Amino acid sequence: MISKGLVQWQMHNENGVTAWKNGFPELQVPNDTLPVDQVCHRVKGGLRFMQAALEIVRGQQEELNPMATDLDFSLGNVTESVRSHLLPLISAKACPEATAQATPATPPAPTTPTIWHTDKKKRWGHTVLKLSNTFLAWLAEWLNQRPLKNHL
């Protein structure tokens, strides 16, 4: 679903947009050598960050491309899917032991430049979408390899 949003974003914006120079450590794929509880905390934090960042991208696109209803719909679907499906799945089935322990602190809200030029908005949004795509692809693989508990 996020890859569809990325393609739509590229259709409505420019394909040659460069990456946001600071990146987003919250969306970096966790190291496989970390203990499972730390990976679970990183996954939950990454998904929460992604949800907030995608809402910002969605708002930017409403301003930059108000006629791009297909993109708005896709980004809304991804955000809703993270909130209502992925986070509960991670908490209840993939990482119940991490949920039983201390809940991870909410990651910091996505930081955005104080002065938004169109180019900055596009680079920021494009980087969020690309890293979210990579993160979700990794998460799908990780979930396929992880036994899911029956807690839902």
C-alpha cells in the first residue's frame, strides 16, 4: 500500500527529488542482532513515528496538490492501516512479551523545518515515503519469520 502511495506521490510531484539530508532514524530498519524486545520497541516506535509523519505528508500534499485525491486516499489508508492493524498486531501477536514489559516511550514527533519551501516539503515527504516503504517491507519479512502469539 505504501509503495502505491510513493508512486502516486512521484506522479504528482517531481521524480528527481533528492533525499532529506537528516533522514529519520525512527524509520531505520532495526539491526537483526538486537534482542527481540529491543526490536519490538523499535518497531512500535517506528510505526508511531510513521503514522505521525504520514499525516504531515498528507497535509503537505493537500496544500501542494489539492487535486491529488488518489494520493490523499492512499496516504490516509496507510495511516489508518498502521494505526488500526499494524500497531495492534505488533502489540498483541508479534511482541506480546515486549508489551507486558514497560511500554516504550513515544518517539519524538517528526520535526519539520520552521520555514517550509516547496522543495523542502517535497524532499521531506519523499524521504518519509521511501523510508516507510523500506521499513514496512522489512517488517513484513520480520513478521513472516516471527511466530505470532494468539492474544487478539
